[in-house]
Amino acid sequence: MNAMSTVTLDEHQPPEESGPVLVPPTRRSPWSMTWHGVRTVAVLDLRQRVRSTRWAVALVAWFLVVGAITLLSTGAISSTWGSSGSRAEYGPLLFGVVTFLVLGLGLLVTPTLTSTAVNGDRNAGTLATLQVTLLTPAEIAMGKLLAAWVASLAFLAISVPFLALALAFGGTPVWAIVRVVVLVALLLVAVCGIGIGFSALTARTAGSTVLTFVAVATLTIFSLIFYAVTFPSITTTEQVRVYGTPATWDYSSNDIPECEWSTESRDVMHTERTWWLLGINPFVIVADGAGTGDLENRTDPLAGIRDGVRTLRAGPDPELDECWTYGNDSTADDVVVQRAEPTSTPVWPWGLAFNLLLGAGGFAVAVRRLTVPQRVLPRGTRVA
């Protein structure tokens, strides 16, 4: 008879499990990002764009439009100033025209690249596939932002030869083209951020596209209108020293009056209070940061805009020189009239920072809207 052995089981000892033990993945913060995750989303978006025939058509159309306008502008400028001056005198004008052309077209095309990045995928049912993966909302948003920016840079890249052609006419520093390309590229990424924010915020692609274009129009067109309508609020009546014709002068006399100082009540516009409305304009940012020549060359639109905005930032002149009135050619040599000299502080860093801040705000909205679970979704929103 075999002896029977007994085995005592510890009640507190867990039973042995067979097979692999599944460990749930560590929950990552919605704002955490890795280059692998961002690159994955960006490559997916770029491959989708490359497969589309509309992408190639848009690039060809861009090249033809920019090239045609550049060549027409070159012919028109050459025929107008060619006989009266050298190429270096009208070279800055051509460079300014091409710069504003590239920037303007870029601001028109870029909103269409990001304004449907999120809600377009949501309507197609492909966004939920990304959200259930280990990708974080920040990686998804940054990947789509990077893909749209690379697409916009492709349009900018094929415009560089025309900027170089305008630069070859002379009168413009070589490094101006580098500064223009960098500033335009940064402004385009800001627009991409604004577009992706509206794309994540609205359910309809048409609505996000319209809102993105309105934001761009506010920066480029409405900022000028807002600046103009502020004139009544910044205009005050003040006592100003004026060097001009005496008040007792007999205007019927044919003699040239002798100018003198007087204190008069004048309407003074304090443009130093509202200059920033112009400083946020992308065209002003590029003109101020291009670093082209000074006002000695009157055909340089970039330098003209730069010095004009910096003069407005300095505010009104503390004293007025009106000695030219009634036949006086200039102020006497021994008379010094104080003027508000244009500030040497550049304007473009402030305007560029404002645009980039708007883009960062749009990116933050996109990350917030891509976070799951989402408590509130617009009515009719497709989840998967």
C-alpha cells in the first residue's frame, strides 16, 4: 500500500497563471510627443497629398502664375525705368513686387492645407483610427501641422528662383532673400496652426475654411481698416510750436515773409498708440525684416513700408516746420526744429511673435479637441 502524501496550499498564495501576462500600457499625457509619433502622422498625411493629382496641378499652377507675373512685372518695370536709370535703381521695386506676390499667394493657399486636417479626417472616418492607437493628441496635431507646413514650403521653394531673378537686377542685399524666405516660412506655419485649430473646433470643413480665411484677412486687410478707423480716437487738440509765417503777415504782399516761432492749436494724431495694428500685418513684418535699402532709393517698397511704420511708431513731431509756406524754400540754417525720428527698433519681431502666438493657440485648441474621451461633440459628428 503506497503512502499518500498531502500537499498543503497556502490560502494567500495566488494560483499560478499560464500564458503571458498582459501589462496595460502606461497612460501618456495628451501633450507628450515623440519624433516617431509626429513623423508617422506627418508621413501619412504627406503620402495622401502626394497621391492626389490636385497637389501636382496646384504646384504647376503656382509656378506658372508666379513666373508669369514676375516676367510681366520685369518687362513693365524695365520699359518704364530702363531708359532713365540703371537696373539697380528699379531692382528693389521688382524684388518687393515678387516678395509680396509670393507672400500673398502663400497666405491664400496655406489655409486650404490645414483648415480640413482634423474635421476632414473625422468626416471620412479615419481620425478615430489614429485616436485609438498609442499616438497622443499632441502627436496627431503636430504631425498634421508639420505635414501642412511642409506642403506650404513646397510652394515657397518653387518661388525662390523668381526671388533670385529679382535679386539679380541689383540694388538689393544678397542676404535679403534669406531673410524673406525665413520670415515667409514662419508666417506660413503660423497660418497652419490657426487653420488646424479651426479644423478641430468646427464640425464642417466649409466652416473651418471660412474661419481660417477670415483670420488671415483680419491680419492682412482688416488690420489696415482697424488702424484707419482709430484716427478719431487718437486725435487730440494740443498746443504745438510751429515755425512758420507770422499771423500778422499781409497775405496780399508780394514779399516773402520771414518765418518765426508761434504756439498754435493743432490736431495731433498719436500714432504711437495704435502702430501695433500695422505691426501684426504679415506684409509689414516681411517688409520690416527684409533688411533692404533706405529711402534714398524711392523705388524700394519694402524700405518705404519699413520706415513708414517706424515713423508712425515714433509718434507725432513735437514741433512743426512750416517755413516753406508762401514762397519760403527752407528753414533758416540757425533754426532747429525737433522732429520725431523713426525708431531704430525693428517692428517685425513683435508682429511675428503675435502671429506665432495665434498659431500656437490654434495648435493648443487642436490638442484639446483631439483628447479622448471628449465629453461634448457637435451634433452630427462622426466618431468612427
